[in-house]
Amino acid sequence: MKMHGTVMQESQPGETSTEKGLTQELTDGMLVVNKPGDITSAAVVKMIKRLPGVEKAGHTGTLDPFATGVLVCPVNRATRLSRFFLHGSKKYYAVMTLGTETDTLDRTGRITACHPVPELSEERILRAVKSFSGEIRQVPPAFSALKHNGIPLYKYARKGSPVQKPARTVWIENIRVTRIALPEVYFEVTCSAGTYIRSLCADIGKTLGCGGHLSQLVRTASCGFSITSTVGIEKLQEVETIEELNRFVIPMAEAIADMPACFANSRLSEKIKHGRSLSAEDIEADCRTRAGDRIRILDQKNRLLAVIENKHGINPDEIVYSYCCVFHYT
């Protein structure tokens, strides 16, 4: 049966660089930074904003100041893609120190309790760690950036009035112990966004009966980006021109490569440019997806023109597309 559909325009087509008061030379894409320790994610973003050709920047998931590793930072118009990365899975390499508990649940906090670490067998440790696989309930740390009445929790905690948020469901896709050298346990974990490895260490420590805290954390992957594809802060600080910066920027079309790609002909490009309704015939047959799935529309220069989403139409046989975001080029 032939399917027909229209597009419901949820958001206006994107502004061009000129409309935003930016120069045409500016770079749009993702900087995947290897964040060093003892610097905040916000400080990394602030540094990126000082680079040549950068007017806007952000990140798609904060890292605690003492943690290192993958920090995905959209630049300029790519900040409009941030929402596609906020719920992506993360992978970490972590070290848990047993026997010591802290108020922040990591090594930066004040020690609140010390317990002797018993003679724990490897089997018992592995069993305790493995028990946190799959769907678990986790209480967010009192020292965190989560907000209560618009104020980050860590501000309440620093004033001696910690706010305890209710437990929430997170997903531990995989957790694997790589080394045991008591009181330290080394492990790797792949988990859903919103998972606190600090809380995970504290909970495992309680299960083992001696408490524990997170003493080292490296994010090795985030939202499909690996630590092997990161750029160090020191390299970015050496950047003096837009051309040099472009060497490290992942173009928008490549950054969301997990979405099916539809290459636009001149007719489709004109429709997108003017925000017109899209029919099923406008989209290549092998790109037509299930309801809720997204498609990236590319021009003949492999630039991202738009991201659209397949929605349910009123008629069961109807394909209805909505614009998520649109980008113009001159």
C-alpha cells in the first residue's frame, strides 16, 4: 500500500550563521575533549569559547572535577544537537577503595566513617559487584549538580543542610572487575545516563559490609564517542586559527551517524529551506523508519540540512514527519 504523509513543524527552521550575527567561517560540530582532573566541565567549556571561531559551546554530560576522560562539547550550531546525546550510554574505568566512607562518596570528600576491610575472597567481591548489573535503584549523592527548588544539591550540602533526592532507576549494562588489590577494587562499567559511579561504589561497599568510596574515575566512552577520539586541553590551547580548530571538530552530520542518512536532491533541499511539509515520497525508501525514529538529511556536500522524526499519522498508513532542527547554508 502506498503511504503518504506530511510534516508537523514543531520547531522553526534553524538560523543561518549570518542571522545569528556569526561569520560564515565558524565551525559547527563536536569537540570530544579528554578532560583532565581537578578542572570542572564548565571550565572546559569556558576555555572552548575563547577559541577562534567559537561563539557558542556546551557539553552533553558533566564530569566531576576530579574525574577525567570523555567530555562531548558541541560548538556553535551543533549545540542544537545536544538533546540527541543527553540520554546516551556512558562507559567508565573506576577504582573503588573499600573501608572508608566520605560525605561526597568520592576521594574529594570529608571522611565520615572508617571500617576494617575483612578478608574478602575474590568470589565474594565479584558476586557483590555483579549483583548491581541490570536495572537498579540508585539514590543520587547529596553532593551533586541535581537541583532542588532551582538550587544545586551540593550548595545545600556545603551549608550543612543536605537534601536527599528519592531513588531513581538506572541501567547497568555491564560491570566487570579487572583487578583486586585490597582495599582497592578496579572495575569497568557501561551504564545509562544519570548513573552515579560514586553511589555505585558506596552501595557495593555497603553490600560487602565495610563501606567504600570512589577514588578514581575515567570516562572512556560517551554517546558513541571513545576516549581514543578525544583531543587534550593542551592541544586546544595551542589552536590559533579556525583552520587549526577544524582538525579536531567532528562535523554535525558525522556526529549523529547512528541516524539513517537521506541525501537531499535540489527539490528536497528547497522544501527544507522553506520549512515546507515533507511527504513520504521525499524520503529515500531505505530511510523510512519506525515511528519515533529520527533521520538526518544531508546535502550533496555531506552537510547536515535537518533532523526529522517519524511520527504517527492520523491514518495508520500515513507517515508523518516533524522537523527536529534545520540548518541553512549560503
